[in-house]
Amino acid sequence: MIDMRGDVTAAAARSGPPVLAFFSGITVHDLVGWFTLAYLALQGAHLLWKWRRELRGRA
């Protein structure tokens, strides 16, 4: 019984994003674009943080 409960929970967690995308009308193409923009923003923020930390260490 415990294994079945875990399987059902895992299946529900895996089906969440596609179901949400279906009901919201967002296509996979849109999701890829948004996630790419978010990734680029996070990478830029990380680089700025890293460069700022390096400059403070040298001063």
C-alpha cells in the first residue's frame, strides 16, 4: 500500500506541469523562451555578484 501511494504521488507530481500548461494555454515554445530569459537573467546576476565580490577583495 505504501509503494502504491508513493507511485501515485510521483505520477501526480510529474503530470502537474503539463496539465498546468494545457489549461493555461501556454505552449512549449513559450515556456522555452521564458525559461531561457530567466536563465540568462540569473547568469547575468551571478556574474555581476562575482565581479563585485572580486573587486571588493582587491580594494
